[in-house]
Amino acid sequence: MTKIVIIGGSFGGLTAAFELRRQLGRRAEITVVSETEVFAFAPSFPWVALGSRLPEDISIGLDRLLTRKGINFLHAAVQRIDPAKQQVDAGDRLLGYDYLVVATGAHLDFAAIPGLGPEKGYTHSIMTLEHAVATNKAWQQYLEKGGPVVIGSTQGVSCFGPAYEFIFGAEHALWKLGLRDKASLTFVTSEPYVSHFGLGGFRQAGRVLEDEFAEKDIRVFTNAVVEEVQPDRVILGDGTELPFKFSLFVPPFRGVDAVINSGLGNPKGFAVVDDYYRHKSYPNIYVTGVAVAVAPKEATPVPTGVPKTGFMTEHMSKAVAHNITAEILGREAQALPVGKLDVTCIADLGEKAAFMTAKPALPPREKTYLKKSRWAHRLKVLFERYFLFKLKRGMMNLP
């Protein structure tokens, strides 16, 4: 029986696991290894941080979810991958594989900037469920006193959406509580302009979001380098000091230790793949999602990365499952270059949201679309419910 090991229990790993089980039936033994015991719906982390969702509202235990589909689950942190021996070192377990799927996501590199991060620094985070829960406690404490708020994305970030969603959500929450006049809001981003998103921007999104910042009296710094964070201020590369009573930043990403320790990544620890998502040096290792190395389409004054959204990751993972199945069953593989992937995103803006699509994600594009409205906000809420409803039934499907 073919042995397939999947590292990662989020969008990429679960999509690959369910698709492989569906396509291969009982021809393969599939094992998912994850250092977390639950799947948490990351698009809702800003809502958890602001108190409109509880952790249990958006999380599902992986063990039961996978085992009832006949997929093995191992709760462990992978230390190293040995591609020569085709083994995964998961602490006290060595797992052999015929095919390996790396869906690890990224390491949050708070250590890259002095004073950044919730553990050893002075800023909060919404990049994990645990961070979002801790941020909610800090946010409730902040509401008792008020004061300046500084939110943003540092240099090297490849996931800008959470910072946008949090600052607009925070502004709306302050307004609803009658506290908006007690808080100055500042948005800091390494993007060359608002709505660049690491994707070269959306045609009309810049104007829409600039208007949104202006209407809500939020000061914006673009092309910003975060030099250091002190207990009460953010210091930018040009010497600007931004005092705060509450601050949250998305940190730079790098590859996870397991990929770096195994020599499977580029200098930043991300894996270089071909158009079939096979590792360039080891064709029985497939990579999906944030772990894939994607070069920016253009150089920016301050370095930015290319995002790999849940929508993009799902399509990568379906291609991975198809191609592993094709190799096992002697069928034709499917090329799906990263540069040809489409992207669809709903960015929450408080009482409204921006619905955005780009085909493909990276320019030049055939089509872009953006609409800001209340129905887009309702759509984001409905999609959260729809996705979790389907996931509980063993289906991953981002339309």
C-alpha cells in the first residue's frame, strides 16, 4: 500500500488529505502530522481578537475529523525530513513515506525586529488562534483606558489582509462603544501603496481603501520599515516615532524549521517547486500553500512577499492530490503554475467588506473586480458558516 504523509493540518494539509482519500480510496495509507490538535478558521481570527467570535466557534478537533475519514492523525512537531531515506522525524516517531506533502505554512519571524511580537515583545498578533485569544484580553484591557492605536505589517510580510481587517474592525468596535474620540488610529505598512497586498494591487482597490482610511480618520504610513518596537512606541526606519497604548503587527514570514533543517528550502526556508508542485530536487515531495516559494512580480522599495491565500492554497492542494493520484494510477499529471492561480478575497471593513477577485492573482491580469458593500460583509459571515459546516463533514471547498 502506498504511504502518503502530509505535514500540516490547516487549509493545505486537509484539502490534500481529503482529496487523496477521495481519489485513491483505500489504495493509500494517509497520515496527517500537525503540531496543533485543532483546525482553526484563520480568516476569523480578527473577529476572535475583537470579541465577536469565541475560539470554539471557529475550531474543529483534527483527530476525530480525520480518523472518521480513514486518515491517520499524529499530533507532533516535525523536526526534520530525510528525503534520501524517505522518512519524517516527528520527535519520538519516524514515519516512512512514498509521497510526502509539505503543507506547513510559515514560521512567524517576530525575532527579526527588536521588540516585535506577543511573547518577547510589545505588540500583539492575530496570526494564530492562541495569539488572537491573547489579543482579545489585551484589547478588553485597552478599552478601559483608550489612547493611540498602531496597527500594521512589517517589511517582509506576505500576508497583509489581517492588519487591514483588524484596524477597520477596531475602528468600528470603538465607534459602536462610543469610544472613537478617545483613540487615534495609525496604520503602518511596508506596501508601496495602500492595497498593493504583495500582488501588485487591484485596479480600484487603492482608491476605495484610501477613501475608507480618510473617512474613518486613520493615519497611514506606506513604504514603512519598522526599525524597533519599544514598550510604548513604534520606531520607523526614517526616525518617525509612533506612540501607542495598543499595537498589533503582522510579522515577516520565513520557512519552518523542519524545512530549513532538512535543506529543502531556499535562503528564506520556502520550497522551490515545479508547475506540478513537486520539489525541484525530490519529485516525490510535493509542497502547497505558504510553504511554496513564490518570487514577487515586481521589486518594491521595501521588501514585500507574495501572499498564498486560503483560496490559492486550496487550488494548489487539489493539484497536488491530483498529481500524486495520477502518478500512482498511471494517469496524466496537471500543471498549474503559481502565476496562473486566481485569487478571491473578502476583506472585512467593519460594517462593510470589500469583495475582491483577480484572474490571475499576479499581473498581467485578464480580470479584476472589487465591490465594497454591506452584502460583502454578510457574505463573509455566511462563508465562515458554510465552510465550517462542510469541513465538519469532511469536505474542503473554497468556491
